[in-house]
Amino acid sequence: MKKVILLSFISILSFPVFSAPEIKGSPEELKGFLYPNEKVVSIRGFAEKRAYSDKAIISLVVTTEDKKLSGALARNGQLRDKIESYLVSTGIDNKLINSSKFSSSPQYGWFGSKPESYKVVNRMAVSVTSESHLTEVAVIADRLEGVELSGTEFEHTKKDEFKEIVKSDALEKILKQKEFYEQSLGVKLVPIAINDSNIHQQATRGAMFVAEAARIESDSVSSMTKYREPAREPSFDEVNYTANISVEFKIISPGS
């Protein structure tokens, strides 16, 4: 038994002994080896700005019916020409008046497979930038038979400009914080990364309230008519632009 123990002890001693590697270098080099990640601070900046839509796109539905398809098409074209002529006379540029592709549907009677008449439906989109022009479009819809005002979409034409404004405001706030920290802590902050993907636009609370009231009214009217506009993305007359930006800075201490 003693021989076995002795042989085991000799075998252990015969294995090579591995020692930890020796680390050499200056204090700064050793610091970089032990703490490879640089000291970084992230500063956030938030900004918002409210804007009102400056363009309205009004949809008019033009419906004509005739015993012959050619007659229904001709009457529809004449009615759209009449609408355009009136709107141009009120000061609306004809380039802002557009017609979509027409659609026709035969109207069948109670007996037989031959349609009694044909109906042609076309939509006109009129872009306006003033309330007076909006009123003129409503007037033509009230006066002419077969013309229905089906909806209004709002658009803010300066959205790119406003996105740049809130982005600039948010960055300005970040730079002010940077300057404050540098003076208060006696360090220098060098930017190394930026995240500016959180720039958005959304309806204000008031605009959403008005849009919801208009939707309920539109659904009520549509339920009493045969024609119903296809669902579209909602638009709002008042928009809030926001920017939430973060910038990462490397902290450089004095003497480093």
C-alpha cells in the first residue's frame, strides 16, 4: 500500500507545471489590458414642434347613368369637364384637379339578363390650400346632381423641414448638456456614435378627436348610401413632430 502511494506522489510531481503568463507594460497599457472598454456616456435630447396641415385633398364622386354605356361615359366626361371649368374659374389651378380611372356597372331590371342601363362612377381629387377654395368645391357638390363630396385628406407639405427643425433642437439640447458636464466635471466628451432614428410625426389629441367625430358622421352617411369610399390611411389637420436623439461620448480625463 505504501508503494502505491509513493508511486502516485512521484507521478504527480512528474507532470509539467504551468504558471500564469507574466504581464509587462506601463500603467496605461495594463489599464487597457484589464479594462478594454472605454468609458462612454450617453446623452439624450428630446424636442417637439406642432404644425398645421396646409393642403387638403378633396374627393368628389361623379356618377352618371344612361341606357347605353357610351351615353353614360359621355355624360360622365361632360360633368367632370363642367366641374373642372367651374373650379378653375374660382382660382384653382387645373393641375390640382385630377380624375381617377372610371368604372362602369350594368344596371339589371327585374326580368331578363340584358341590363336596363349602365352606370359610370369616377372620382375627382381636388387639392386646395385655402378655406375659400374648399368652400367652392363644396358648392359644386351641392349644386350638381350626380356629384358627391366623399371625403377630405389633409397633408402638411413642410414635413421634411419640420423634421429637420426638431432634430436640430434635440441636438442643441444634447450639446448644452455636454458643455455642462465638461465644465462641471473637468472632462472632455468626444462624440463617437449617434442614434437619430426616433424622429416621428403623429396627430395631436385635438386632431384625433375631430377625426373620430368625422369618421362617425361619415359611417352614418355611408350606411344610407350605396357608395362607400374604400378605407384609406387616416390624415389629420394638426400634426406633432418629435425627435428623441441619443449621442454617445467618449470620456477623456485631464492628462490622458
